[in-house]
Amino acid sequence: MPYLKRPAIPPEMDAERVRKAVLHENWIYKKTNLNKQLETTFSSASMATSVR
């Protein structure tokens, strides 16, 4: 997976908003990874059943 460049955090953002933004970013990243894992799992499972 290519490295995602983080957008620069503007100085007026307070710590709480920064924390929420980072948590949200991490959640999106995890969700994307989970979806990719599910896709590979299902595609390999469907290949296994189509071989029969």
C-alpha cells in the first residue's frame, strides 16, 4: 500500500480536534485494510469453490 501523505495540521486546531482527526484517520485506514483482507479472503474462497 502506498504511503499516504498526511495533510498539514493548521496551527489553530486545538489538541482535542487533532486527536479526533487522527482517530478518524486511523479508523478509515483500519477499515480500508479490513475490506482488503475480506476481499482477498472471499476471492480465494470463490476460486477454491470454482475449481471443483
